[in-house]
Amino acid sequence: MDCIFCKIASGTIPAKLLFESDAVIAFADIHPQAPTHALVVPRRHIVSMDQAVETDRALFGQLWWTVAELARTLGLAGGYRTVINTGPDGGQTVEHLHVHLLGGRPMHWPPG
């Protein structure tokens, strides 16, 4: 598979890992858009939110628990933003489901 996030999850490509479990990994974004910018990714390849199936429910719970725990670990008590880009019109550039965790500065609205 030629997916960069699958390669990071398997250890083929190095990354600054922030969290690891059997199902989920989190790592620092190499092009941060905020002082804290992490990506939380399922290890199993799922292209995007619209490709998720019924059996992914438990994995999604683990994904969101990881986001919350990572935010606490990274000291984002003042608040943070989570973003999932889905498909080309949604701004998704890597075809592997991932949650952006952004914090460390005030976030403005609307975002885009």
C-alpha cells in the first residue's frame, strides 16, 4: 500500500509519535497550522469518514477518546479544535481518515 499514514503506522516512515495503541496512533503534523497540531489516525486503512462502516463504531470511539486524552496530555486546557476533512471538496489531501487536533492559540470562526 502506498499510503503515507499506513507507512507511519507500520513504522516504515518515522514520525514524532505522541500516542500509540493497537488501533490508533497520533503524531505531530509536519506542516503545523497551530502551535500544537497533531494527527490522530486509525492504524487500519479507512479512506475517509464516508467510507466508514457499521463495524467501525468501536474504532471511532477509540479515535475520539485518543483525541481527548491527547489534548489533556498536551496541556490544551484552554481549548482546542478538531477537524476531519472528507473528500476533495472538504480539503482532504491524504486518503486515510485522520483527525487534526489543533491548539495552543485562539481559534477563530468561521474557519474556512
